[in-house]
Amino acid sequence: MTEHERYLFDLRGYLVVENALGPEEVQAANAALDQHWDQVRPRARESSLSGGSEALRGEKGRLEAALQLLRLAKPWCEPFRQMLAHPRIVPYLHDLIGTGFRLDHGPGLIAMEQGCEGHVLHGGSEPYDPSQFYIHKNGRMYNGLTVVSWQLTEVRPGDGGFCCIPGSHKGNVACPPDIKRWEAHRDCVVQVAAPAGSAVIFTEALTHGTLPWRGQGQRRSILYKMSPGFLAYGGVPAFPQDFLDELTPNQRAVLTPPFRPNRPVVEV
């Protein structure tokens, strides 16, 4: 990470890394999703994420799929396996989480089209959650659960989608519910724009959510939730050996269960 990137992440709690994926990688990931788009459905109305907020209300839920992206048939799985330990992003995760970082859960698709509702803001440094934290000690940053959100389509200013309260990862007071519902002090909530191929990296200690989608095209984001190598938030999935045998050493390292000493390190 550059000096500017470290400063901005410490200040805001998130970072937009442009050109994290090349055009061919973006195309391959979108083609894999297109191949399985018949399995993508709007989230059920009874499971609305808008928290009863009129400001976040939409005509339908966001688009989701119960796809195991890492285990799709070849070649469709390849773009998502590459994202596990992508050389463009590994150095950021080394700085933000540590060299023994692991995939806590995911990857998962979040897609939106016009009329999709928003997601009430959640997370934040208060109340304190020992699995979702941000601290700065001895000249470096330490993060708990950290998200890498790969952008497969462009998100422009005003489109909606991912939003956050910059700096809230270091706050000392819990966010009031009406601010989380985007009903008060909207000016403190920032919608994050990003070109296709970007990776938006943010700490789960950041208060964040989703604004209703107003963009002309689809929003497509693939989220990987990463944790320090000794920590588990979303459980510890078991991967069959024949699946692991297909992966590179770096990819297998990211899927290693949580423990501390002598963890395999993702090489840059």
C-alpha cells in the first residue's frame, strides 16, 4: 500500500483499488454469471433488508443466488478462484489483515437493477465486536473481518449501491437507528462509486449498507469476507480434498482453517 492509501484507509475505513481486474478477467467473471443467471432471484419480500425505511424502500429485493462460485464447473469457476489470492490484492490484505489471512465466508454475488431496495446500514466500531474491529498500533493497521468487493460493472455517482459512513470504524458512539435507516443526516452517508474491475476493500467495523439502485444497468459485485488467520466469524467450511487438489498453493492457503502458528502464507 502506498502512503496515500494507508492514510485514506485509516481515515475512511475503505479503499477503492482501480484496475484490480483486467478487462479479460471482468469479461470472464460476467460470462460465468451469465451462464448461471437462471439461478439468480430477487430476495424475498419477507426477507427485506431495508429495515422498514421509506428512504431505502424498493420495488423488489436485491438479486442473489445460492451459487458455490468456487465449485462451478470449469471454466466458470476459474475467475472466482483467481480472486481468492489475486496478486493485485494480496499486498493490501497483507497490510490490512496480516500475511496469514483466510477466507472467512463467501464468495457471494450481490446484484441490483433498477427498483432494487437498499440495505439498512449496519456494522460500526460501537458496540464493539471482537471479530469485526479496527485498531492502529505500533505504526500499522490491524483489522478483523474485512471485505473485498470485486466490481464487475461500473457504479457511477448517484447510481446507489454500496454506501458507508467514512470514519465510523473509529467511532466511540453507536450509530443512531434513524441514521442507519438513511432517514436523518444523510450528508454523513457516502455512496462509493467505482469503475468495473475495481476492488472496494473495507473493514466490517465500518458502518455500511446499500442505497436503492438508480443506475441504468446492473450492479454486479462479488464479495469475499476475509479474516485474520486465527479468527473465524462465519464458521469454518470443510472443503473436500479433490476440490483442494485443483487449487494453487496460494488459493489453498487462503482456505486453510483458522489457527495461529505456522500458517501457510500467500506469496506475492
